[in-house]
Amino acid sequence: MTSSSNTSSLKDAAEIKLSNRSISGKKVANLRREGIMPVHLYGGDSGPLSLQGDSAEINKLLPRVGLNIPVSVVVEGGGAGEICFVREVQRHPLTQDILHVDFLRVDVKSKITASVPIEVIGDSPAVRLLGGTLIQNMQSINVEALPLNVPEKITVDITSIEDFETAIHISDISVEGDISITNPSDALVARVAPPRIELEPVSDEVPEDAEGEVEGEQDGETDSEQQEAQED
């Protein structure tokens, strides 16, 4: 079973433009009310930076890139963009609105470890013909690769799951290019569980004919008892 994946390049990497931020602490709430989101940039050989960006633009960016697709972060007055990954997204506990985003700088020439989401494709005969239920034990796979080679997703074809004994493990998945999967080879990715069998409820009622037979034996004498009475 193979996985297809799309890798990025420096030229087509998503881009976000940010500017330096001088406001911190409780005053940051004023920025959010104005549609500006606080951002923290760290990692690499450069020092950390307190930045800010347009909230609407950042909200559009995050669903596209997740945590495994590189982003070119362009800081106003800072020259060329730096390749980064989203590393943390802070949300409001009630509204789930995004409050703060952390970006991590990476060296495009050094390998990193990233978590890549799994996309299940295909039609399992164990589901379609046997009525089973697909159980996806893993939602993502850890890979080691150069930042621009980290795949957007890993597709897993489940058409090979023909019965309830067949399963897909990490060892069954291969990826293209200079990418290594770091999960244990025996880790279970997906399987199909058999349908649940519902047992019919057992009735406490006794069939009418059976009740008649029981009552007849209790209330009336048997033929042998009647014959013995006559002989006496």
C-alpha cells in the first residue's frame, strides 16, 4: 500500500506578511479588537520576535497549512521571507476564536520531524460486502524530512481490507522521496470491525399448547390412574 503526498517548494509556499509589535501584556486585547492578531516568531539562529498581523489573513492561512506545511513569513522591513511552521495556536476556551499564533523558523537544509494527517481512500470489501465498520486507529503519521519535503497528507488505500482479519499497519505504508516514517512499524493504522450481532430477547411466556398440556396433567388423572381406580 502506498501513500501519495504533495510536497512544497520555496516558490509556492504559503506567505503571510507581519509587522513588529511593541504592545504586550493586557494591552494586546486592544489589538484583537482592531482586527490585529499577536504573533510570536522563534527558532533558528535569529532571536525571537514579537509580531502582529491581520487577523482575517491569519484565520484564512491556518486551515490551509495546519502544522505540517511550511509558511513564508515576511516581516515588514526585514527583507526576504523566512520558512516557518505553525507550532502553536492559542484559542479562547469558550468561543474558540484564535488569540495568538507561534511560528517556528526552520533551516530548509536540515531535516525535521512533523506530524502528517492521514487521508483514507478506496472502498473496503469488508465494509461494502460484509457490513463491517472501518476503524481508523491513527489520524496522523510522524515523518522525518526536509521542511519543504514534508507532505501535506498521506493517503492510505483501504481496498486491500477484504475481511475482518486483514489490517493496515505502518509497515504497509510507503512514502515517496527522501521521507522516513518514524512510527513503529507494527503500529495499527486501520482495520474493519465485524457488525454487531443483536440477540433476540428471550420470552418468559409459555406457549399456549404447552400450558394446556401442563394443566391437563395437573388437573386430570392419567389413563393409567383411571384404570387402576376401576380395578380397585
